[in-house]
Amino acid sequence: MKTIVTTVGTSIITNYLSPEGKRQVGNKYVPIDAQWKGLSIDKNTDLEAVEIHNPRYRNSVEGIRKVLKHRWFAKADGTPNVLASAEISSILKIAGGRPCSVHLLATDTLQSVLAATLIRDWFEQFKDQYKIEVLFQLPSTEFNKQDDNDFVVKDLKVSAQSDYNKGVLNLFFCLNKIKELYQEENVLLNITAGYKAIIPLVSLWAQISRIPVYYLYNENVLEPIDNGKDIIEISPMPLNFDYWIFTENYLAFLLVKPDRKKLPSKEDFCKKLARKEDYELLKKFFIIHEDNEQVKLTSLGELLYKTFEKNWEEDQGFDVSHMVGKVMEYKVGEWFSKMGFENVKYGVIVGSQNYDLDVVAIRNFECFVVEVKPEGAPIFAEGMNKPQKSLEYKCYTGGFKTALEKYENEKHEVNICFVSYSVDKPREFIKESVIKLKSQSDNPVKEYFRWFWVKPPNNFRGNVNWEIDGKKATAFEFDFEVKRWKKIEKL
């Protein structure tokens, strides 16, 4: 059975208060304007959701609830008022006469949670007719953290930017939890009603999660409810997201990955970033946040990271990072050609396990086996879900070890070459990791191992009109004896 996750606004009340609502109810109309106005501090400041338990507002809440149940839920002839609210209209349209469940998602305001209880009560009153179960629970009086309630998004209100930012993080937390609770293939997202400022973010979440989004654009024209007219379905589109910031900062994200128990400080996390300015960028994108002086992934960050890791480890999808990586492989191959290597091949498969080599360059009997990676690529396998992606694995088991055996058997003089690319010089901890890998006594390729660094132009991600020539881009080799970089003039 499908579950329709529905954002909640206040139209079940404001529709009643409108001129059209007054006209529809006629002489049985009972004013609730004063009670409704009393449920907010002023026109720009809403009361928090927990205030619904406050005795100070009980008379207003119960007065509104009683009037709407008797004057608004049903028409004069006793039939359901299916236009009572945007939420009700859209749910009925999406359900199309089929049984389903609905999970209401309210903002952290008294008015929104009151509206949610009224929507739940409307469907309870007409449950025999529509076979729709609506789920909603009020927050407790001690609603201190989002874990306490899956139906109200804590801090999501319009009164302040800081509240909005916290609320957005809690919104993604709720959506992820709901998706897991009902299994994502059974979840639909209804964004017809509710706080309009969250629609772009919720739509983004739905695209990443591959969940269809529904929107009723004409909520005042509903019948017949099962003809599908006026409902817009936004199915998951054939799009992929650019995960370059995860690719280039993979070593940093290993410190905050979802199953990580010990989290880093800001200082430790920033040491692993490709650029220091990426830290503020990650915070701005709602990917990370600070909690008790530790850096953590947000709920959106967890979703994006898990999607990135799945695509990366299973070689699924294609984004800018993949494209840049392929361009860099060809730039390195072209450079070898200019250095006099007459036989340069890309994507060479070796061994019974079909290990992939980015570039193989041969000149007479000299052979370079090349792996081209961004500077933030993992050196060691520790902490990785798929260690095959690490440089360590390639040296000990994978493509480097297998290629060494193959090309030595073919009487070639083999060089195992790790090429990293970055605008800035590889960071100290990367240098220490590569030195450690090469120096390990049981490393089967240690005597053949060389490390090159390609410094591309600053705009290399969006520009392919350059070559490794010492002008726009330069190649360096790391001297493991003196532990310094030196410019490569020839090979």
C-alpha cells in the first residue's frame, strides 16, 4: 500500500475564514477570526507547536476545532466537503479512490499542528467512504529534538533565518526516516500544501531519493476525484547530481561517514579537505554541521554521501567528476605521447579479474602503468566499504601488481606510476601516506613505484583547451630520497 507524505499548511482553517468559505456555509457560518488571531504572537511571529498543550490557548483551539467539525467538514446536505483544504483535495486526487495511508508533516507552529489534527479528523469521519488512514501525532510538551516526533519538523518556521536553517536540517532528517519506515518504493510526496519555501528543497530530496512528487494546481476543482485531472506528477527525472565535492574530499568524508562512531573536530576535518574554503561551502549546502565541537553529516549530507558512495563503488551514474577524471587520463596519455611513447592505450584490462588500468604507455621496452586520480583519492583501504578503490589494493592485489607481472613477462622495463592531479601541491598528509605505502616492505611494487603530480590550470574542470606543457599545466615527480617535488622535463 502506498503512503502519501503530505506537507501541511493551514488552508483547512483559512479556507473556512475566506469569503468563499463564508458564502458556502451561509447562515450557519460561525466566526472564528478572534480565536484564529489569538494563536499567533503577531502577524510575523508564530507560536511553537508545543504551545498547543498550553492551557492559555485551549479555548481557542477547541473552539476552532468544534466549529470546523460541525460547519466545514461536511456540506449542508451531509456529503463530505472535499474542498475543505488543499491537503484533503490533493490526497483524494492522488489516492484516486484506492486505499492508502497518509503521513502528515507539519511545521513547528501551533497553527500547522492544529490544521494537521483537523485533517486527520476529517478523514477519520469519512473513513468508510475513502479507506484512507491518516497518521499524525502531536509533539510532546518536551519536544526538544527531532528524534522525539516524526510528524512535526522542529524549528521549521518563518520567523528567523537561523530557525529556518535548523528546520531544514530537521526536515531532511524526517524525510529520510519516513522513507526508511515505509520503504521508498511505497512513498509518494505531496507538496500541494504547506510552507512554500521548502518546496525546492523537498523536490531536490525527492529527486535524489527517486521518489515521485505530486502537486494539485487547482485545488478548488476536484470532482470527480478519481479522474487524475489537475494533478501534476513529477516523476524522478533521468538526472544525476555532480558529486565532485565528495570525490575531491573523499578522505575528509571518511571521517564523518554515517557509520563512523568517533567524529572529527573542525580542525581535523579541514586538514583532509582539498581546499579550506570547501568547509564553508559544505555548511552552506547543508551537507555538514557542527555539533558539540564535532563535525557531522546532516541528514541531507548522509543521503548525498550514501548515494555518492553507492554510485562510486558500483561505477554507476556519470557526473562532472567522472568526466574530469576521463579528461585527465587523456591529458596524461597525450603527455606521454609527446614524451616519445609511441604506444599509448587507455582503459587497459589485465588479469583474470579484469583489473582496469587508466593508461599504459610503451616506448621500446619501457612501460609505464598509470593510475590517474584526484589528490583526495584514498591511499589506504582502511575505513572503506570497497577497498578495491584504494591505491593500496592496486599495489598489493589489483591492477598494479597484475600489470607488473604481465609486462615483466613480456620483457618490459616496468614503471608503476601513480598520477595525482590538483591545482595546489599535494597536502602533507597525502605525501606521508604515499611515502608510507611505498616504503612498506611487503609492497610487491615498491621498487617500481613512482609518484607524479599534474598541476592543471585553475579552471580545468570546465576547460579542456590545455595540455601538460610546462605553461598552462606542469608535471612534477616526487623524489622519495630527498622528499621533494621536481619538475619533469623528460622521461
